[in-house]
Amino acid sequence: MIKVNEGSIDRIFRVALGLGVLSLAFIGPKTPLGYIGIVPIATGLMGWCPLYSLLGINTCGIKSAK
């Protein structure tokens, strides 16, 4: 099971940033690189970031029991 490691503000920021980057695929330069915005949207909606897990970062504020 995936443990949540992103806080509320972090998640909101990721989704907003992802939507902004994804919009580049449809509005503006219409570049396929805009589809990279799917990554922050997905991690923001799941509440889990694989890079945070590798680096041991937790912005959630809830301490995990060990």
C-alpha cells in the first residue's frame, strides 16, 4: 500500500502546476511536451510522490509509525 507523503498545499500546487503545463499541449505552443503535466497531476491526486519516497521527504505532517 502506498503511504501518503504530500501535504494539502503541496498537492494543490502540483495539480495546479500540472494543469498549467498540460494546457501547453492544447493552448499556446501546442507542444507534446505539455503532456508531462500529467505526472504532477497524478502524484497530486494520489498524494504520493516516488521521488519524495526515495529522498525520505514527507510534507504531509503525519508521522508514519515504524
